Amino acid sequence: MTTDAASPTRIGRTRNIDRAARSAARGPAQLAFSVGHYSMPPLMPLSGDAIEAIHQASLTILEEIGIDLMSPAMREIAARCSADVRPGEERVRFGRAVVEHYIGLAPERFTIVGRGPGRDLQIGGENVVFGCVSSAPNCSGLGQDRHAGTFEDFRNFVKIGHGLNAINFFGGYPVEPVDLPASIRHLDCLREFALLTDKVFHPYCLGRQRIEDALEMMCILRGLTREQLRDVPSMYTVVNTSSPLRIEGAMLEGMIEMARARQPICITPFTLAGAMAPVTLAGSLAQQNAEALCGIVLTQMIEPGTPVLYGAYTSNVDMKTGAPAMGTPEYFRCVIASGQLARRYGIPYRSSGGNASTSADAQSIYETTFALWGAVLGHANLVMHAAGWLEGGLCASFEKLVVDAEILQGLAECFRPIEVNVAELALDAIRDVGPGGHFFGTPHTLERYQTAFYMPLVSDWQNYGNWVVAGKQDAMARASVIARHLIDTHQPQQLDPGIIDALDDFVARRKEEGGIVES
């Protein structure tokens, strides 16, 4: 998405059509790749007093109850920075003044530098970027039923995500290639990201070594030393808290390495009301806020000024079964309220799409739309899982990735401002046509008809008879055709052969060393 700075009520993209995509045979109609920008105010469902009450409750949680930090190295850092760390305990408590001090060190905005022209992601302020589904162990579509993800599936998702302009970045592996050994999977996947796309990608924060490998590979890609990389934020990672009130050791070890490299870190509690958080939304938000603040404080204790995002994923569970529910009205409300909390601290805000549907059906679409509208109205700066997500994150769908890209494009167009000027008011055309005429053949229409209206990516506006003659394809069938086209027409990244050789040498060496050796 892009904005027109002269349009004060705008959220969305300028009407900038990707001509290359439209001219290709069977190619999808797309808006051009760009970073979105909000220029209308966010919704604010909570009063200032309510936000302050949540803030104070969060500080009480951190000061009196504390959070388990399951990493001796992280506890040592926290102790040096005036946190309350007691011998023999994993529980760490943070005084109010300590929290306020370190929160104040986090930057209000930053840029993740893309590897291709125009791929930089400006994070914070009024900017918004959308990411592909990630971390699903299963996938479906392109003629296949739900199955465990493979390396081929992973590569196909990357190709489609690269080709969809509505997708700004990859938030991890779109699907887990479980046919690759876990100890070396990250090496093959990061290499494929480097070869298949120039969009920003995301290494998993699962221990020190995975992050070390990702940093080394990024240095090879950019031709930088580790010291130089500190000045070039090039990828981000996510640290999920283990709600309630715990952060696992592997996450903390990865956080330490990312922060020392000054690469962005997104702290995201996964607080499901009624299960891992109180059943009340206010209680869940207070716990979410405490966990998010703790993670943000830790990043600044490691390396002051480290780029960081306030992440939020507070939803509810089905109280009949205990299963997570996503894209619900409760999620919608919490997403918007979380944006208020992030803005209180002046820290960029991460949200998510999502749904709990087991198939790419109507439920998956309306729940995803609820989630995305909540993110947009709450002024999220980075939205993960914005396209392709099914089954509460257990499945990625090729077709839904394309359909959700239509939703993202449509959201942008919904907020495109109505231009009002002499040419747009069209008084001469109205005068020429007069009562009872039509505007199809007027010069005013002929000058504008090709770009006058939004051109859909998936939607079919044929009448019923023509639709039947064309094969009676529904939206998911049309999305399947687009997905296959993007795979078949994908052009590999143009990298210097020396860089590819260096990457291959690094991957080969790390595989010989055994990859990740679990302790």
C-alpha cells in the first residue's frame, strides 16, 4: 500500500496498477507493492482512565507476581539491570521505575531494509505492512487434501507470496517442511528465501544457534560484517511468551543474539481468555500487557535502542471444548484495544489475521475479515498471518492465500479518498449527456474507463449464463488457477553467483557440523 500525502482522510494504496501482472496471460490484476499508511484516526474503544488502569495492573503483575525467565543468561542480564532476581529462582520481578525506564529506550519507528528495490518496510507511526501465513504444520489446496507440509509446498508458498503484491513480507515458513530434519531445516529454508524472494523474511527465535546461522546468512547476502549489520536491520523475529507469565529459554537465548545484532524483535503474548489468561477481556489485556512489557524491557536491557514491536494476540476459547477461537468479536475488540496500549508506550504494534475454520470456506473468510478489520482499525503497524491461514494456524491454504490477498487489496481501496476537483465533478460530461442518456461513450468515460474502478484479483462479475459457460468456477477454484500461475511464472532471485556459492558453502558446512544440536 502507498499513500497520497495530500489526502488527509486516507488509509490505503494509490491506484497504482501492476501493469506487468495484468499484461501476463492469465495474470492476476494487482495493486503495486507498497507500504500502507494510515491517515485517519484509529478507533479507541477504551477511555484514557481504562488504559491507565490496565497499565497499572500490568505493573503490579510485573512487580508483585513476576514472570519466569527460563534462561540463566537472561536472568543474569536482568539482575545487572536492577530487576529483582533471587538465587535459585526462575521468577523475576520488575519494579515500576525499572519498567518505565527501559520501555522509554525502545524506538518509536524503524525500517527493515529489504533486499530488492522498493522492498523496505517502514515500521511504526502510521505505516502498516502485511505478511503471509507462517508456521503451519499442514497445508491444503492445489488439488491436494490437508497433508503435512513438505519442502516443495514451502517453496510453492514462497513463490506465491513473492508474486502477490499485497504481501509485504514473510513472517516465518508459510508451512513447515516436515520432510526436512528439524536440525537443518532452517538452513534450507533460509537459503530458499534468499533465492526465491527479495521480500523481508523472518528466522525463528528458537535458540541461539538458529539465530546465529540466520545472522551469518544475512551477512553473506548483504556483503556485510556482523558489526555493519547492526546498522542495517534486515530481518525480524518473534518472541512468544508462554502464557501465563513465562518465557521459554530457547526464545530468550535467541532474543539475546538478535538484540546484540540490533535486529528487530516482536514480543507477542498468546493470551487466550479462559485458558492461558483470565476469562474477562480486561484481565486478559492486563496479563498480555504485562508479558509484552516484560519482553520489551528485556530487549532494551540487552541492547538499548533495539528495534522492537509490541505484539498482541488476545482471543478467546470455545468454552464448550477449550479449542481456540479466532476472528471472533472478542478478538476484534482486543486487537483494537491493544493498539491503544501500544501507542501509550510509543512502540510499533504487531497484530495478526486468523480464523479457526478447518477449510477454506465462508467461515474462514468472515473470521479473517473480522481479524483484519480489527488490525486496521487498531492501527497495527505489522500484521502477521494476514493471508493463507486456516484452522487456528494448523493449516496453510494455497487458495486462501490468494483470496486473502483480495481482501487486503479491497481494504486498501475502501479507504482510497474520493477526489473532488473540476475534472472529477464531470459537469461537462453531465451537461453533454443530459436527461435520459448514458455515459458509456463519453470522452470523460473513455479517458478513464481502464483504471476508473478497482479491478479484482479473484472476484468474478460475469452474469450467471456466462459463468456457467466458463466452467462454474467458484472463488476458491479461481484462486487455485491464480496460485498455480504465480508458481509457474515465478522468476528466481537474481543473486551474484559468488553470493550463492558462499551461501551454499555455509549451509553445507553447518550441515556437516550437524546443524542444531539439541542440549
